[in-house]
Amino acid sequence: MLPERIDILLLGLGTDGHVASLFPYSEALRATERTVLPVKGPDSGHPRLSITCKVVANAEAVFLLATGEEKGRVLAEAMRSPHDVMSLPVRMALNATWLLDEAAAGQLR
């Protein structure tokens, strides 16, 4: 059971733009009522549990961790067209506090 509102949420960024095991074009991105869903990763197919976009949107403070040039490029792409969450789920966290290393940050200049 999750509380109605998470105080602090730390998300990592995948090189495909996923966060919280919410992968591009996943039906889980459309969930509006639930807070947790079973999902499968696109490569491994291993079952996972993930929070939903609703949890991210309702969190008091969201932090996004991204390291390396490739993830920096993903963030740069997300910023260029911030509305299509289905293709790059990280877009739901563009208002988060970003925690970037030098390589990732260098891609945003």
C-alpha cells in the first residue's frame, strides 16, 4: 500500500527514456486509477512492479538521476518536445530536480 502522496521520489533514467519501469509505449503509462501495476521489461520480459504516472504526478518532491552522455542526450530530446510521454516516459519528470553527472549535463548545453 502506498500513501496517497509520496514525500520524496527518486527516479532513475534508462537509455530508452523509461523511468520507474514505465517503458516507452507501455499501456501502464495510460493507467489513471491505480498506483502500482505489474509490468514487464521490453528486453528481459522479467515481471516487475511499478508505480504509475499518478504517483509521480502527486509526489511532493521528485528527483531524477541521470548519468552518462547517452542519458544526457535522452533528456535533451525530452526537453525539445516535452509533451509525448508515451515515446519518452521521462517527460513526466521534466519538472523534477535533476541530479546529473558532468557527462549528462554536458549534453544539455
